[in-house]
Amino acid sequence: MPVLMVVIDGMEDHADNGLLGGSFLARTGCQNIESIARRGLYGLVNNTPTGRETDSMVCILTMLGVPPHHIPRGRAYLEALSIGAKPGGEDLVLRCNLAAIDEENRLISSCGAGLTDAQMRQAVRIISKETGLELLHLNTYKNLLIIQEGKQYFDTFKTYPPHQNIGRLLKDIMPAADSPVGAALQKLVFASQKILGSYVILPWGEAVREELPSFFTLHGIEGAMVAKTEIVRGIGVAMGLICPLLDRATGDVDTDLCEKATMAMELVKRYDFVMLHINGADESAHRGNFTEKAAFLKRIDDEVIGPLLDGLSADTALIVTSDHATDCESGAHLNAPVSYYIWNHNEESAKWLK
């Protein structure tokens, strides 16, 4: 029996106010997901291994059965793979967020709040020209920096995930200038602030090439990944999953959900396992916009889950779950159990919850 796993990134919210699990989705009007809880199987699972940061890379690799000792130390190399870049084995790769600060130099947004995508692209072009550090624009606030021969400095500096540090002073969340790379990154932060004023480039997620086991090696079956978000698509590429190109997906709330659902239904006819990743709810939470997050979850329920329940074959198991919770109040990821909902629960679907 094939398995289709729908991962709604950051689906659940604040762990301390009773919104986790079915009660949260009920409040958003997600009737199709709630119907699975009533007629199928519902439970909770924590996807963060002990001692690791709660983020999409760590959680989704865990969900795909990758042992903790094979999970990379940083995410940026995988994000580079998602756009066809191929950093060398001695290179260092960093994710660089275009973030917003207030007049006290406190971080107030991890994702370029207030700027359009065109403005963010222009800002990145200016910063690259002024600093001589060529930033690769991914989309909206996301960028990459590849430092050739930088692997030797991988353990010589510390970075801070912007979405986990809202409200902190800029001076406390930038790399220290204790190494050549740390000094260059600090220069990048200060130069971007000088150019942009209330926005800065914040580097984090540093990574070098670390090999992942293939999906087939782990499970003995072929699989596919439907994803636009760079870290998730990069995971699929690195693990040898089929990763089709999507014409109208964006990785945010303006994505074409119907395109994703249709693609997933086609792939699950040909592969034993398909992961469909949907990211916008996580982005809404990072922006602190609970209303937008709830509305997007309702769209997912209507435009993805409903059609899947109607259109999947009777021998296909459907799992609806999340990688982690993301809190709209703080904008941070939460290390807490997340819900799973299973339709057509069987032996094949059970293995993905272990």
C-alpha cells in the first residue's frame, strides 16, 4: 500500500495555550483533517532528536528515517542543492536572511517584513556589489552565501537563527570576529545595515557538504518529494527522491495548492512513498500573523486534504502531520509534540511514526 504524507510546516501553534492537536485545527475550521481524527487514527509525535535544534531540516530528516548521527550540522548546503548549485567539498555555505531591526537595533522580523520581493532582490544586489560578497537570492528574504575554501573555518564562529531570536539586540546575534570568516560575516551585517538602515543581512545555518543516506538505502523503496521550500527540496535531492519542478508554487501562503495536490496524487500512483510539503503556515507564524496562518490552514484543508480524501485510491494511506510547531507570538519553532492524522492506517503508514 503506498503512503502519501502531507507535512504542513509549522502547522500547530503555542504549546502553552491549549491550541495543539485537534482543538487548534477545529478553531481554524479544518473539517477534513478533523474528520480523519474522528474516523481514522490520531496521535502525537515529537520529531526533534535529543540535543538538536528544532527546525525543518532536523525534523523532516527524522521523519524520513535518517538516523540522528547522519543529520547534517547545518542546512545551507542542502538549500544550495535545491537551486542546482554545487558547492565544493572545501566550501562553506551560509543562509542569509534579510531581517528587520528597530531604532534600538533589536531584531523585529526574521523575514524582511514590509518589503516586497522586488525590493528584497534589489537590496541583495546592492549589498553584493558594495561588499564584494556575492549573495545568491533564493526567494523573498532568503539568500545564500558560498565562501570558497571556507570549510576550515566551520567551527570557528557561531551564528543565531533569526526566527529563534526575535527581540534580541543585533550585537548579540551576529557572528563574532574571532576568525577570518567571522570577521567577514560581521562586516557583511554592518555593511548591510549602513546601506539599508532598518534592515540587515543576518547569516546563519552554516554548513559544509555532508553526505546523507539515500532514501532507497534506508527503506528499500522508491520515493518522491513535492516541495518548493529550499531546505525540503534540497533534502529530497540529496536523498535521491524524485523532486518534480513546480510552476506555480512559492513556498508561502500565495502558493498554488491545487498544483501541489494534483502532483502528489499523480506521484503516489507510481511510488511507494510521497511526501507533500506545504510551508506557508510556518512563514505566517514567523511574521507573527495568526489570522493569516489560520486562513492558510483552512485553505490547505479545503484545497488539498479534501481533494485527497476524495481522489486517492482505497489502498493509499494518507498521513497529515507537521514537522514542528511554530509560535505566532514569538515567531519561534517549538520543541513539542505535533499531531498526526492517518486515513487508511496500516502497517506501511505505521512505520513512518517510529
